[in-house]
Amino acid sequence: DQQVKQNSPSLSVQEGRISILNCDYTNSMFDYFLWYKKYPAEGPTFLISISSIKDKNEDGRFTVFLNKSAKHLSLHIVPSQPGDSAVYICAAKAGGGNKLTFGTGTQLKVEL
Amino acid sequence: NAGVMQNPRHLVRRRGQEARLRCSPMKGHSHVYWYRQLPEEGLKFMVYLQKENIIDESGMPKERFSAEFPKEGPSILRIQQVVRGDSAAYFCASSPRGPSDTIYFGEGSWLTVV
């Protein structure tokens, strides 16, 4: 039962363009969402988060959008840089819960 | 990832042996979490501990797996009588005040059972 889904296993974008990574969830109890960046053989690194009371959160080149009615969130990276090439993992948590539920990740490749 | 230290980074065990994975949280963090990533899957929650207490072990397999976070020293995830299906990446994470904080991950311990 995959409660957090990232349906695109990979995405390729040109340097300078926008990268849009998508995430869908099924559990309506989720109210806090996070994006992590992960390199091979390393642990996930926290990028940005959003609470369900907001629909947008921005941090530099990274913006996360939340559409609660569609149970969908997206991470926008603009402009994309070659150093952004990594796996991006979406995670969600239910209020007061102890655990994060992770998606399987999307491999982003930013090409020159 | 800076600060959460896991060791060993790579561990090979034969079937039936025991595996011990250690995690030292970031300085000032007293909440530790263990997650497991099986091949081709997302990270899955295993257990949440505070010093000397298991708070939530709802993700732990019922048998062979145990975790502790003693008053002194690192948190330890112990897997007894390992089987091939235990081969995975085990990630430890920590937070300062609990699950409502952002949690920060270590670099992981890769267990291979041969």
C-alpha cells in the first residue's frame, strides 16, 4: 500500500530550465510534507517542507506547492543546475505522528 | 547529513549471523529514528527512540530485530539470525525535540547477507 507515490522514476531537464517533480498521496491524514535530496550511497538530505495550512513554500531556487484537494504536491527548482542532479524523495507525516512515509523517489538529471 | 554518524557503512554477514548497526545522533539531539530501504523501494519507518525508551516500534519486524538507545553511547539496531531478505540500507535519523522537528539522516549502513 503505497501511500506516497512518485510516478516518474526519472526526469531530464536542461540547465537553466525549470525542474518540476511531482508527488501524490492517498492518506488524507497527512498534514506535513517534506522533500529530501539523495545521492547514491548517502542518506537523504532535507530540502524543504510545507504544512497543510499553506499551499506554497519557497526557499531560494526551491518552491513546494501543495494542492490538498488533489492530494498532490510538487517541487519546482528554477533555474536548474547540474549540481541538482540527484534523487528527490517526497515524504509525508500525519499530525502528531512519529514516522515519515516516503515515496520511491525521482531521479533528476540536469544536463548542460 | 552532517552530524548523524552511522557505522559500519558497509557490513557483510552470513545467513544466521548477527548484525549490529550503530548510530550517534547529532549533537543536542535526543530523538533517534531508524528507517530501512529495501532494493527498489522507498524508505520505511522501523522504530523511534528517545534515551532509554522505545517510543514507537510499529515498523519493526516482530522477530529477530531489536533497537536500543542507552543513556550513554550510540543507538544500536540489532538483527539476529540474519536472512538474505534483511539485505538493505539502514538509515538512522535524529531530531532535537521529537517528530514535529525536521529529522536529519545519517549516511546509512548497507547490510549484505550472503
